[in-house]
Amino acid sequence: MTLISDDESSRTEHFDARTTSSLERVLNPSTVAIVGLSDKSPVAPFIRPTLDSAARVFFVHPTAPTVFGVPTHRSVSDIGEPVDAVLSVMSAERTVALAEECAELDCGGLVIYAAGFAEVGQEGESLQRRLVAAAERGGMALVGPNSLGYISVPRSLNLTASADYHPPAGGISIVSHSGAMIGGVAVTAGRRTGIGISRLISAGNEATTDIADYVDFLASDPETAAVGLIVEGIRRPEAFFRAARRCIAAGKPIVALKLARSSRTQQMAASHTGALAGNAWAYDVAFRRAGIQLAHDLEELVDRLSIVGQLDPGKWNTVERVGVVAGTGGFASLAYDLAEAEGLSLPPLDGLAEWVRTTIPGITVPNPLDTTGFGATFWTDIVERYVGSPELDAVVFVNMWGETDDSPVYRRLIDDVAQAARRFGKPVAIAAGAGPVGSFAREVIGDDGSVALGYGLRGTLRGLRTMGTFVRDRATRRPPAEPVAPIAPPPVPTIDTGDGRQFLPFSQAMELLDRFGIPTAPYCTVDSDGHAAPDFAGPYAVKLADVPHRTELGAVALNIDTADLADTVNRMRALARRHHVPDVVAIQPMTAARGELLVGIEGRSELGPMVVLGIGGILVEVLERVGGRPAPLTRTDAEELIEEFRDLKLMHGYRGSAPWNLERLAELLVGFGNLAAACHEWIESLDINPLLVTDDGLVAVDALCIVRAEEEDPR
């Protein structure tokens, strides 16, 4: 995986304090210089709309006298005035020379298409170092390199090598590590009625300006109402999540599509942009914790942003209860199934049941309401009662409102919905059963944010779910966990696992747990220098202490009584000599348990240390279910993590059994999170498996703590 060097990383952190004004100049330029473009360039048609923007555009070319009929300059220096955004349509080597020229001028920054930088290896890394040095020297922001540039739809700024897809203007802004994906978003949005795009930004290699900077910019951007992210990896997690919090605090939902979810696609992403592209599970956990919602393809990304991009934020609510009025029984039935799949509740509407039964012949189910054959007759009354119902937070009206269905009748039906939405002030959406709503609907409802137009029934429900989740998350006060001071690793030799990794000796791992308030079972160790009798009663568990995988060696003996203890210890030592592993033996009392938990630390995450929780023992493999949170954890984080397992019933009690000491488990998870944060610089992973659930509480009987090699970066 190709990463920026430590020197580049530190320069980028230092440069971060100066990027805000430079990035503002690049993305909202008054003056633009386009360097290396000719009329014959394959990207010329894509850039041409920029001449229709409010920015003054200069062309720089060494030989062409004009571009698009505009006289050219021989260099950026010849322009003779400040330039906010410089677009390079040249090779990597020439772009670096251009950046070095711009560093001596008053330039906001560069937009760079060229590949051939850090993503291709040592020679490219050298060019990228020169590029970064020039940017830092000139206080410039860089979009790219290895980028398709950006498009600002409302401003008609097309500093892009991506085709001019003509997406409709609106409030959704997208930042993507993958350049081609911005075209995919534009095409997807263009197929939907009512969805509008503000900005499409291709981040590329992020030589200086990264996704954290773009999100921070969008948090203050008056033209952005919601943000979509297409992420390969995040280089500066702390800055990114700080920017995300600013965005969400400003009332702008964020939805992210995480690419590189498998090992193969991680390798592809690394070779593509030189970006980090690791553990997708950690991204899912950290994004949810930050209030960033998830999508799994481009269509879902756009769908989740569509409703918030159209409706007036003053109408948003938690969408706890949704009503659906359908033009046919099939759509009504489908609506219920899809709402359940998307986590939305369709209440029975007891308050409307009698009216529905006596007004609409043959219909007894108020929600979803099937208006087949009677909708037009009772439509105005239906709309008033459903949109005005205090039992509903949002209402969806679904029918086949396609382009071919533009009729005076359908226009009247849609107008009734729009008028009711304005009067009652709650989220209302009109959805086609499949595909887009006809563009005539936008003419009827107008652009005042009263009604949203959805894409298919599922897409519409997804958009409402995104709105409700955002409103709930934003209203939930989430103070960050208190910072934890780092601690150094114990000054003891580590032990080889047999596969090249190193781990702490058993005693030091248990002492580390004790230090952070994690209860451990009593133990004593016996080494080759002598025998120490345990000061606790048997029966005993006897095991080789400093072996990572004891079961495979048969290095655990259970229910050993006092008379057999010495022989069992000697047998364990002999086993250690036979397998050439340390012969330290640990003795512990047998502990009766009601259940087992797995608690762990994942220290290799790009986003920092993660605490992992699951049902322990063999069930962790059977269920294939773990949850997690970024470390350190607050008490709220711990309680929410535990709550994720309620559906399994084991932790929370079933058939009259008591819960598994969940109050104590929450305390333990907070302590474990503090351990993870304090030891992040040197712990690669730490597993407590099992953490025993007893009648008296929780107790760790073992811990395997893998120590990071000194040369490894913690991310």
C-alpha cells in the first residue's frame, strides 16, 4: 500500500491551518487559469461550460494563440494578477513545474488531473513531495493530483475531466476518492426528479487537501444542504470527524459509501489513489458513532440524500410513524414490506380506522391505505386526513406518476398533496411505484420545499429513514469521551507467537487489565526455577501461561484437584519443552460461569483503536456477530453497544433468566476503552476470550495482547 511519507504527513498537518482560505478560493473562484488546454483536447467540451460562470477565465498555453476563441497567455505569471484556481491539464512533471511557478505568485491553489504521483511508486512519490513543498511554500490548496477535478453546478464551474453530465442544480454536495464516481452520482441524480446537485469534488491523491478539508469547507458552504462521501480511506481521522461534527451541527446530514470493503478491493484502492483503504467494519462503527449514515451503492447514496435535499429543514422530524397512501393494493402491500425492511414503522392508525371502514368500500386497513377504484372520489378528504393526522410524522403517496401519466387528473391529485403539505408542515413525499416521478410533478408542487419527489418506493422510504435518523442523532447529546493519557508498554521481553508477531507474557497482560479496572481471576505462575503453591482453593485450571494458542497444543487442564496439581504442572512443562515454547505455568481457580463474552481491542484500524464486543466462546464464530465503538468510550457508548445485542436475548435475559450483569459490563467496556486509547501506540490487538459471566459479576481468565512492531504506524 502506497502512503504519503511521515515528512509529508507532518507537513500536511502543519499546512492544515492555512488551507481554509485557499480552499475557499479554489472552490469559489473569481478568477480561473486553465493551463495546457487546447481546442482539440478531449476534455475541452467538459470544461467549456466554465466560460458561462461568473468567474473570469484565463487560458495559458505555450503555442495555441486562442482557446475557445479567447486569447491565451504564455504562462500564469503573464496573467499579471491574482488567480484563485489554476487548472492543470498537463502531465505530472509539467504540473509540478507549474505548481512551483504558482508558489511564487498569488494563487489560491491548483486542480490537478495528472496521475503518476504517489500512487505509482518511488518516482511518483518524489514528484508528489515536490508538489507538496510548492503548495506549502505558496500557501496553496491542491485538488488532487490523480483527480477528475470538481464541478459546481449552480455556479457553472466545470474544472473537471469528467463529462458534462448536466445534473440538475440543488443542495447535495459529493466528495469522492474515486473520480469516476462523481460521474456516476451525476447520472444517478439526473434520472431522478427533484434531486439537485451543488458540488461534485474528486479528491484524488489528497496531496495536501484531503476529505477532512472538503467536509470542513462544506459545513460552512451556504450552497450545500447535505453531503455524500465516497470513501476509500481517511488519512486524518481526528480532523475528519471534527469536520463531520461541524457539518452535522450545521444541520447538514452526511451519508457515506465506503469502498474497498474486501482485501482485494483494498489493494485496488491503494494502487488507484495511494489512499489508505482498510478495515470497513471499523469505518461502519465509527461513522455510525459520528452520526454519518451508510450507503452500499451509488443509488442508495443518492436515495438517502434525496429527501433531505428537497424538503425544507423546518419540516424535518424523527419520522417515527409513517403513513402510506397507495394507488393500488400491490403498492400498499409492498410499502409495508419495504418499510419494515428499512426500519420504518407504519402504525395501524386507530384514529382513522372507523372513517376508512365507513367511507371506502371494502377497505379495512388504514395503513398502508389501498385506494384502488375509489381514490379519485375521496382523494381530497384522504389527503387532508392523512397529512393532518396527529398519528403520523410523515406521509408517502405512491402511484405510477410517470412521464406518460401527465394528465389534468394526476396534476390535481398532486396539487392536493402539495397544498396539504404546506398547511400541516410535515414531511410529505410523492413516489412512483418504480422509477422517477414525472417531471410535471415538479411544475405542480414548485420549489418551496413542501413536498419531496422520490425514486421508487424503496428509495423514498430510505430517504425518509435518513431524515429521521439524522434528526434523532442530532438531538442526542453526545459529549466526547475524556482524553486518556498514553502509557508505555511494560518493560519486559515480549514473546514470539510463532508467526512473527510478539505478545505480552500472561502476567503482564493480566496486570494491564487490572490497571484499568477490568476484574481478573486470581492466578499464580510457576516457572522452571521453582514451585509456588496457590493461595486459593481448588479445583484448578492449569495451563501454559505464555502460549498464544493453548488448545492446539493441549496445554490446558481443567478441574485439577490439589493432589494432582504438581503432576499436572510437570506435565505442562514437559509439553512446553517438547514444543519449544516457554514453560511458565499458570494456575487459576475453576470459575463457574453463566455465559461467556468476547471483549477485544482492534488497534490496526485506520481510524484509531476500536473496542470489540461479542458473545464469547464458540458462539462468536457460530453467530459471526460482533459490535464495536471507537476508543475511548463514554458510558452512553458502552450502553448503546450492549443494546445492539438485545435481539440475541443471551445478554439481556430470556425465558425468565437474569441479564448478564449489564451495568458492570458497561463499566468494564469504558475501562477497556481507556486501555485501548492509552496503549494505542503499541497494542496491535488484545483479546479477552472468555470474559466469564458469573453470578457475582464478570471476570477475565485470560488475555492475549499482541504488541505492535516498533516500526509499524499505529494506523
